[in-house]
Amino acid sequence: MIEVNRCPECGVPEIFMQTQVWLNNGDIVQRANPFARAGFIECENYDPLFNNISDIIGVSIDRIVTNIEAAVSDVYMRSVIPTEVIQMIREGQIEPSVLTEPTIMLCHILGFGKYEFVDSRYERDENDFYRQRITKPYSVPMSAGDLAGVLTTILGGHHQVAYEEVDPGCYEYTTSWTDRPTELLERLELEVYHHVDGDLELERCPSCDMPGAFGGYRWDVENGLITSGFSGRRMTLMGPGTMDQLFTQLESELGEEIPQVVVEAQRRFVRTGFYPIERLSDTADFRTQLALRGLGNLREMRMTPAGFEMRIDNVAGHLMTIGMVQGLFEMTFDIDSHVDWEVSERGDLTVEIVPKAS
């Protein structure tokens, strides 16, 4: 049984509170690195979204997703794990396993699924491997990338990951060294966040000062799950820039039509009923929900049967948000639609949706 300290009023684990800060402009930043954004986001749509994109373009993107996530994970972890610890591991002064338990605990707190160490070998030769099981991973291919990226940070080089479903919902991941090309790493740079004050203040828990809405979420730390008490949907905390970077790299790999493909794939998924249809009926609540997720500051939103308009300042994860609102608009009025959007140089998003001509 994993024991964690929690806020006595809202039930949020202390480690979750200590790792990020909710700002007054709809953004979340890492507490230890205020130049890096984070996001508290529904994750059950990730793999269906990747499958929809694969169906639209006619080829699986799982391997690309894993490789891009490995590059993103490596860049992020190099800012988290002290350089001294990495050096000591690479020089053989301490074993890599020193990081296994704290890393697993953090993954559980952030909602990544239930992690179990299986076996490993580290003799600095071609037979090295690391094996773990994840029950209900937040994303099957992204979890593979996370593992590869962490090992690249700690051990250097590059690592490929094979995985298989060994029980329903339980996947075993096994790594090995690889000579994977480094083009992704060479051109990948995580965006540096610069805060701009806003006018958005979330109600706070009187005991821990976290946004009070977290009282409606349930942490099953033993199984690495976070669930919304309102929607029943599973959540995870990660960088929204991760998905933005993923789609940017997919565009570089597969072509300039990828942003539209992502929006269309998300629209299709939303139309299956994943998000509550009433989400767009209350502007104030939608603004709060976006801010709780760290996706930006909703400034304007208007919806009628004739169309939908929205503006979000300092947006993150914009392609998935666009697909979500398009799908919800269509479900609300039982129509098909066209969508146009623009992101300004300062990161403000404008969206316009209009019904298709019958």
C-alpha cells in the first residue's frame, strides 16, 4: 500500500501540491521551474486520438509518437534530475535503481498508471535492458517514450522500447540500446514560458491553497489513477507543451496537413460522447475548467445555432481544444461544421465555427 500525505480538506496529495502552481492567467507552471508550463488534462482520449490520426492518414503513428515523446521526456528530465546524480550513475558510483522508487511514486501521483519494476541489467554493454509493467498506462505509446527518455537522461545514448499487453490493460515494457538517429533531439527545444498577468482567480481550498475544484477529484495513488468526480474521466498531469511539440514534430515528419488532421481526429472522438455536452453552455464554468487544466484564459465565447466564436489568451494544447469545442458544438445542435482558427505571435487563440451548408 502506497501511503502519501494529503490535504485533510480537499484530499490532494502533498507531492502534487508541491510540484506546480496555478497562476492568475489560466496557466500552470512547475514550482521548481517557473519557465515550464504544465497541464492537468483528460488522458483517455490520447490513444483513440492517435488511432484516429492513423486512420485518417493511412499509416500508424505509434512509433513516431514514442520517438517524439522520448525526445520530449529526455529534454524535460535533464532539467529535473541533478547533473551530479546523473554523473555518479554513469561513472558507476551509484546504481540507476536509486531513482526507481521515487520515479514510480511520482508517476502514480501524476496519474500515469500503476508502475511495477520487473527486472533490469546495467553492465554498459549491448545486453543491458530495463523491464517494467504498467497497468492502465495513460497512453501506451507515450509511456514507452517516457521510459526511453528517462533512460537516455540517466544513462546516455538512445533506447528503444518493445511492449506487449500481458494481461487486459497491463503492458510490459522492455528497453534495449539503439542507434536511433538524433534528428529529433537536435531540433527539439521546449518552449520557455514567460508569465503575463491575468484577471483569473480560482477559488482556493482554505487548508492547502490549491484550487478548490480539486476537491471533486479522486486520487487512487496505489493504482496511479486520478478521476474526475464530475465526469468520471481519468486525468493526468503533464506538460501541455508536450502535445503541442508532438503535433509540431508530426507536422515536420508527415506534412502540413497534420494540424487539421489532429483537430478532425479530436472532433470525431468528442462526437462519441467523451466530454459532457453541457460543457459549452456555461461560459464561466468553461473558463474555470480551462484554467484548472492550465490551458489558458478564456476571454470570449459565444454560441448560437448560427455559429461559435471563442478567444483564449496564452493558449496551450490548442489543437485538441479546437477539436473538442467543434465536436461539442456539433453535438449541441446536431449539425456538421467548418472550423477556422488562428494563434497570434503572443499565443492567443481565436476560433470560429460555422455550420456546413445543407
